[in-house]
Amino acid sequence: MIGEPKLLAVEGLGVSFDGFKAVDDLTLYLDNGEIRAIIGPNGAGKTTLLDLISGKTRSSEGRVLFKGEEITALKEHEIVQAGIGRKFQTPSVYEELTVFENLEMAFPSRRSWWGALWSRRTKEVTEQVEQIAELVYLRDRLNDRAEILGHGQKQWLEIGMLLIQSPDLMMLDEPVAGMSVNERQKTAELLKQLARGRAVLVVEHDMQFVESIADTVTVLHQGKLLAEGKMANVKNDQKVIDVYLGH
Amino acid sequence: MSITELFSIAVMQGFNGLSTFSVLLLMALGLAIIFGQMGVINMAHGEFLTVGAYTTYVLSEVSQRWAPWLLSSYFLLSLVLSFAIAAGLGLLVEHLMIRHLYRRPLDSLLATWGLSLILQQVFRSTFGAREVSAHLPDWVMGSLKPTEMIDIPINGLVVMGLTLSLTSAVFLGLFRTRWGIRVRATTQNRAMSGAAGINTRRVDRLSFGLGCGLAGIAGAAFTTIGSTGPTSGSLYIVDTFLTVVFGGAESLVGTIASAFSIAQAQATTEFFMTGSMAKVITLMVVILILMARPEGLFTLKMRR
Amino acid sequence: MTRASKTITGQLGALRSKMPRESWAFALTALLLLVVFPATLSGFRLAMVAKYLTYAFPAMALVVCWGKGGILSLGQGVFFGLGGYCMAMFLKLEASDPGSTSIQSTPGIPDFMDWNQLTELPFFWVPFQSLWFSLLAVLVLPGLLALGIGLAMFKRRVGGVYFAIITQAIASVLAILIIGQQGYTGGVNGITDLKTLAGWDIRSDSAKVALYYVNVGLLLGVVLLSSWVLRSKLGRLLVAMREKEERVRFTGYDVAALKIFAFVFAATISGIGGAMFTLVVGFMSPSFVGIVPSIEMVIAAAVGGRHSLLGAIYGSLLVNYGKTFFSESFPEAWLFLLGGLFILVVMAFPNGLAGLDLRRLLDSKRLAQLGAKLEALRPKPAPTPAAPQGEVPR
């Protein structure tokens, strides 16, 4: 729909480290309900893009708008509170806590230190945790400590921790890295379910996985936008083949 | 006071600051190498200075009693010996303790503090609690008098000369030798360096030894400007750490600039108020600046 | 096992398994401090224990901010000292009424001010004439200072080692400042000759005993408070923050605020300890403010187990008792021991006393074994005559 602000608008975004332009004049738009895959060779700036949007790195040019509001200069936790959740490349869960406790920690209430002091484990929280655990295939592992989960399950746990915050935009950095084929399929199903009512941004290398989930694909190369469109078109784009996919 | 008097005092105060600067710089260089290289905080660094100082003292006693012909030249020998003994002790400590503490700065901080207590007690038991002085050769004593009003003590110049040559040597070593390349590579990317065939453990060990050796020479230099006691090293340790942090632990040039400004600031403020207040003011200013610019005042690179 | 051993050890074991381990340990500690010590120690030794217990405050503070929150502060002496000096200032003013100070050139002001030719009370001393203000200052000032430091540093993401070194420098600066400003602070000797607290003589034997109980009461209260905080979501956030700061940040929490909380909490507790110290010991000096005492507080926490609040109490008792004992009998050995302790605690026993598996010691199986051993030690009745078949009696 023209006229309605996009969920995510990245405009002319750029950053350089010591003269090296990691992201260069990048523009992309995301709609609600969309699953977008970001692909590209290593060093193309994919993770940096996520860093910029989530506030981990400060951009030197351009801006990021989320739900019509500018979030370029906000701090990480403020961006999270605005509705953007991010999953990191290596699973980042609290190893010593149980699955339940991990999810509970991510529950988006009582986020100030004062609130957290008085926060109690209410029925609402418990129900939410169980619901999310069900979604991410971890219902029967609720009382296990996170450190004994398999690699794939840790990824799901982290996705669960994002989910429980009800983000409007979920950004996943290589969610299926290290997963078995079976796990990848389950993850694809999970993501397709999750995309209802929100947008999902996925950085991935696994082309099969990308094909199975993404509506649109954006290809980055050396920090710049190389191509964008449906997977089928992008796959056959000569530029992309030369740089990334081709032999 | 006339302008010339003021100027003379300023010059002398300036040189005063330079002696402190020299010792501080040698200590800070050693510490920066160790911290930057291995992520280890060596709270016992001051004790390596004391090792060097006591070595010089012992050598001076020895030549006084048994080899008076050495008296005028022993000092140069003591520089070499101070380096060797301090570095040797450093290698021993690294092997026994430090290598278990890589990349654990908080743990190494506490453990090396314990080491410093032990070393201080060793000094106390061996040399006594009172301060001792090395017998300095005559050419080190005395002063230059470029003008009637300006009195520049030679020992200060000696220490400075020493520091300059050592610092240049370290720079040359780091940037012009193969060993230096290995050190810098390991600092910047340990995994890759290891993969490229660099024996990172050996680089670490040698760097630690070098850092301690530098402190040892600082100790020998220290004997020309003050007397030595078991706790001499601990006088400098807090300042040294602040210097390293202030200069940005990554940058050696930053360390130099930082040591210079801190030493000079202290010397200058000392002129206007008591020694302790000068120290307080200098430290407070450094702390405040660090709070505003935590990466250090002189860091060249910045990332967010 | 005979019935006797079954009773003792069995009962202990059963009791132990009914209560959660923390409550069991807390009850034991409370028993030790409130009953056993006062009953078995002379007045002099009890006062010594009271002194050691005041050090437990900053040690516990470190358990919260360092053990749980990962924030190593090498300057807890600053807050301990601040609380202590606030209390000392009040007590000194009370002891410097014009009557007792009539021989001074300027009566009515503390003696050290008189010696330094001050003729009137400095402005910042004046409010400490009020007991309520002084008590409020003890509770609030250390926290305020910590808030300032925390805001400046944590908002700028200064953490870890840099933070530790800066706190050490602050401790050093404060100590030098106090020593240098003799006229205003009593200098290197500190503030001494304290006599009464609102008319109550704190030097009398009965006062010492009363202060012991107040100290223990406050200490146990702080344990309970800190426990409560640590069990809340905030407490779990602190632990999470220690392990994975980024993850906490990306879950929508303001990490700087969490760190500031931990640091201010720690400062306030340390300040209370300092004030108790002044009351119990009768003076306060800069030798409790600087680098060395601050790091001794860290060692006390580390020895007790940096993750254990009760451990901090035992750690403080042990380390300070060791200090007193060794510096009297074997002064040379003390520094060796202390240094060795630092190294051991970091390299071999990172969880201190608390990690020394007291659980294993109190395990019901072990208790049963202990019971059996005790049983074997009891004198046996004369053996019955040999059985007809010549069997050897068991």
C-alpha cells in the first residue's frame, strides 16, 4: 500500500571502520509480514547491517526508520523495546539457567531495575513461556539447563527468547548454521509461522533454506546492494552469479 | 621574581618532571606490552622495578668491597644485569603462574597482587626494611649549569637518555624486526597468527620477560634519583596503570604521550602546592578525563 | 549403627534435607554469631570479632557487585571510609563540647583542628552535629558517590579491568586527600578519642557487648536483604549480565542501570559497615580507605567464596583473624601468607570456602559414616564368651 510507512526503512545507510566501508549507501525497505533474506559473500556487510539496525554499531551516514520513527541514534535496549529483536550468529543463551528461566528472563515486562526487583513469576508469565516453548519445539525441555541443549536447540531457544518479546521485526543471523537437515526443515516451518503479523530479516548462507522461506532476497556485496528480488530472479542474475553463486 | 628566574625555575621543574616521566614511561611501556599482548594485568610490575634497583645496589656494594676498579663503570654493567635478572624472574613467574591467567585480566590482577606482596616480603627479609642507596659513580652526580640560574642534575639526564634509547630500541624491535612482526601479529589476531605458524606461546613468554626486563632497567635508573626500599615499586604502580589506561593500552605512542603529560602535570602542579595535593589533582584530572573518554586520551583509532 | 548415632546424625541429616541449603547455612551462622560466640568468648575477643564482622559488610557488598554482577571494585574502602567518617565526625563533635575542650585555644572544636590552628568548625562539619543528619549521611552519601561514579563510567561502557583500576585510583586519591588535609580530617591519625553516642558511652564493656549484637543484627539483616535482591529477577539479571552482557542488552534491558544499581547497593552496604566499625573500634582513619584495605576486602570476599553472602562473613573472620594472629606472632610470614592466599584463591579455589563443598561435609551418607566412626569410638562392653562352635565373635 502506497502512502503507509514501511515497517523498516533503511536509507542511505553507511559506516566505515578505519577507512574501510563496511556498509555503503544501503537502502532497503521491509513490509509487515515479509520474510526477507540477506545473502552475499563473506565480508559483504550482512552482519554489519544487522549491527547498524540494532544499534550495536553507530552509522556514519544515512538513517533507519522503524514504524515511521527514526531509530538511528537510539541505544540498543531502546531499539529492542521499540520492537526489534535480534538473534546472534553464535547462540547466545544463558547456559546456567534452565530453558524456562531463559525464556522468563526475556519476558518483556518489568524492564527497569526497580521493576525487576519486584517482579514475580505470575501465571501470565508461566503460560506465555510454555506457549513459546511449544512453538520452538522445546516444550519437553523446559527444566533442562540450557548448556545441555544441542546446538540447534540452543538456536531455537534464542529464537524463543526473541519471540516472547513480541517483536515487530525479527532479525536472525545465520539461524540454521550447524543444524541438521531435519532441524533446518523445522526451522523453516517455524519461521514461516512466525512471519505472520511481523517481518523477519534473515542473514543466511544456506541457499536451500533461503529458497524455502524467503519472499524476497537482497544480495549484498562489499557493503553495497547488488541485487534484490524474488529468489528465482536473483538466482539467475548474472552479477550475483559472478560474485557469489556462480562457478 | 624576574622573568629569567621564573624561566629558570620552569626549566628546572621541567627537568624534574622528566625524571619521573622516564621511570613512568619505562614502567608503562613494559606494562602496556604485557597487557596488550596477553590481556594480563601485572600488579607485581613495580616489584620488578625493585628487583632492578636492588641488583644495582648489590652490584655497587660488591664493587665497593671487592672490585673497587669497577666503581666507575659498574653502572653500565648493572643496567645489563638488572634487565637480565628481572627478565629471568619474569620468565619464571610466567611459567609458574601467568600462563594460566591469559585473557583473564581481573584474575591476573588479584593473583599478581599476591605475587607483589610475596616479593615485597622477600625484599624485606633479604635487604631489611630500611631504604638503601647504591653508591653512584662520580660522573653521575653533579649537575650541568648552562646558565647561572639553571641547575640541571646529571642523573636526571642520564635517566632520560637511558629511557630515550630504550624506547627507541623497543620501537625498532617492534616495527623493524621479525620478532616484532610476530608480536604485533599475535596481539592483533592470535588465532590467525597461530595458524600461520607463529609460536604464540613463545611470543607471549618472551614479551612478558621483556616487559619485566624493562621494569628492571627502570629500577636501575631509579637508583640514580632515589633510594630503594621493599615498597619502592608500589609507589609507581597506580600511576603506571593510569598511564597505560590513559594512553590507550593499544597504542605505544599514546603511552609515551600519556606518561609525559601525567609526569609533567604532576611536576608543574607540585610547584604551586604540596606534593600530595599535586598528586591528588593530577590523578583526579586523569580520572575525570578517563570518565569522559574511556578509551584513553591518546588513542588513535576509535570504534563506536 | 546404634540408636544413639542414628539419633544424632540421623536427625541432623533429616533436618538438613528438610530445609533448603541456604536457610540451613543461615541458621547455623546466626546461631554461631548470636549464641556461640557471646557465650564462649571473652569481652576482649568478642570486641575483636565485632571488628572483623564490620569488614564483612564490604565483603558482602563485593559478593553482590563482583561475584554476581561481575563488577570488580578495588575501592570499597572509599565507601567504607565515607560511612565511617560520617559516624566519626558526629561522635567527635559530641566529644568536643566546650566543656571537655576548654584547654584548647578554641574550645568546642575537635582537638586536631585546634592543633592545626583552625578557629572555627569548617562548614561541612556543621551538619554532623545532628545525629539524624549523620545517620542519614551514612546511609546516603556512599551511595550518592557511587551513583556519580557509576553514571560516569557505566553509561560510557567502562567496565572490567579499566573500571577496577579507576576505582583503585579513586581510593588512592581519597586516602591521600584525607591525609593531606589534616586540619579538616584529622590527617593520617584519623579521628580518634570518640566517647559517646548521644550520651551513651560507647567505650564501656556493656556498650561493647550491645554494639556486638547491633552489628550482628545489622549484618544478618543485610544478608537477608541481599538474598532477597539476588533471588529477584534483578538478581538473575545481574548474573546474566556478568556472563553475557550483550544478550541482556539485546533483550531490552538497560545494562548501565543494572550495573549502577549493583554498585550503589554495594557502596551503601560498605558505608554501613564503616559506620559500625567506627562505633565498635572507637576511631576512623585513612588506613581503612586506600588501596590496601580495599583489596583486603576483595580477598575476604574471595576467600569466603565470591558467590556466597555467608561466605563473605566467614572469609572476613578468617582473613582478619589470620592477620591479627600472624602479624603478632610471625609478622614476616603474614605477607607471604596473604600473597599466597591471593594466588591460591584465584588459581585453585575460585569459589573459596563456600565452594569447598560443605554439602559434602553435611551429606547424609557422610553423616552416617561419621556416626559409625563415633560409634566405633565408644567403649564396648566386655565380649561374651566364645560361641560353642569356636566361631570368632564379630
